[in-house]
Amino acid sequence: MQDIIEESVDKEVNSGMFERAAKTMKDEFQKLKEGITRTLQMDFSNMLKLTFFHKEELVKRLPDLQNEYKEIMYIHSAIQVPGNA
């Protein structure tokens, strides 16, 4: 049984198993790098656009989050253990 396993492993190693795995990992890393770069470029671009807007224009574009903030604070206070606030 052990000989069969060793032969199978040797066969896979000789057929380039590690080289294929390395290539696959390199390709996936490249995709990840491109995705991160694209996301950062979009986020940075959006940040610059918001930075250079006048306040009046900015207020029109940003959502009002007061209701969500109040709801979160209400839930936060509701789940606090007395004495640990």
C-alpha cells in the first residue's frame, strides 16, 4: 500500500504538480492584486471627488444617516448590561 502511495506521489511530482500549483497561485494572486488596485482606485477617486465638492453640493450627495445612528444607539443602550455602560 505504501509503495502504491509513494509511486503515485512520485508520478504527480514528476508530472509538474508543484509547478501547476505555483502557477495557479500566481494567477490567483494577480487577480487579487488587480481587484484590490481597482477598488482602491475607485475609493480614492470617490474620496477626491467628495473632498473637492463645495459644502452645498456635498450635502445633496451624502445620505442623511441620523435615523440609522439613533437606531443603532438605541439598540446599543438596550443591550448594555447595567453597570457596564
